[in-house]
Amino acid sequence: GDLRVELPVDYRANVGYDVGRWAAVAEFGRGLQGKSFHGGGEYRLGKIDVRGGAVYSRELWNPAAGVGFNRSPGTSFDIALYSNSANVERKRNPAIAVSLRFNR
């Protein structure tokens, strides 16, 4: 037989602000998995960038924090600690991310 499935409309609103040494960004949404929020801020201390933020999705808050080391004008090293609930139990687990950035 025929099956018709309609998904709910996904709404998103974004705002960001970047001035001098600091920046902030936020996204508000509503869609298939309910209400969501993503937000964070960054403060630049010359060769070190300090970051923090949080995600609200599927009725859970997941915080994040990180630091970036600007090794040269073209290379940076970033490390972050965050929590996620991307598992069957929807249990909040810590995770770590490490990355190299190559800027132009």
C-alpha cells in the first residue's frame, strides 16, 4: 500500500556578534525533535582563545568548553571538552575533540 509521511516544518533563527576580542553566537530552533538551542562565546587573549557554550536538544542540556592555541598566523591547535547524549540510553557522556586549523 501507499504510505504518506509528513514531517514538521523546521524553524531556525541565528544571531551572532563579533567585536574586538570577543564573539558570541546563538541559534534557536523548533522542528522534528522539539525545541533546540545552540550557543557559545569566545574570548581572544592574543595567542590563546577561550571558548564555552551549550546545546539544548531532545530535552537535555550539554555544555562545552575549549581552548585554542594560535601557533602562527596560519596555524592553530584546538582542544575541547564537551558532553553529548548521542547514545541509545540518552545518557550524558564526556567527550574530547582535538583539531588543527590552517588559516589563510
